[in-house]
Amino acid sequence: MRWTDINDIAIELTEARPDVDPLSVNFVDLRAWVLALPGFDDHPDHCGEKILEAIQAAWIEELE
């Protein structure tokens, strides 16, 4: 997975952290959690606030 795999990341986060409300997660933690996902293989510096916002939005949508 790469930073651009927004929907795949959201699915993985939903499975890995089922008790977490995505709206309560700060971007520092979100970035760390994405980097720790199995199969994630992208450079840590290739992520910015817009990507994290998109991941958070997709994660919220995944829960609905």
C-alpha cells in the first residue's frame, strides 16, 4: 500500500482499530498508525495534511 491508496488504508484502519472514532484521531497518530499497517510500503515523507484528511474522511465513510 502507498499513501495514495486512501480507501485501502481506510479499510485497514477500520479493521485494525475498530473501537477508534476517526474524528478523535490527531494527524500525528493517524500518520503513525498508517505507517505501522502491514503491507504499507511508502516513504514516510510522501504524506501531507491533505492526504491525512482524505484518509480520515475515507475512514469515517467506511464506518457508515
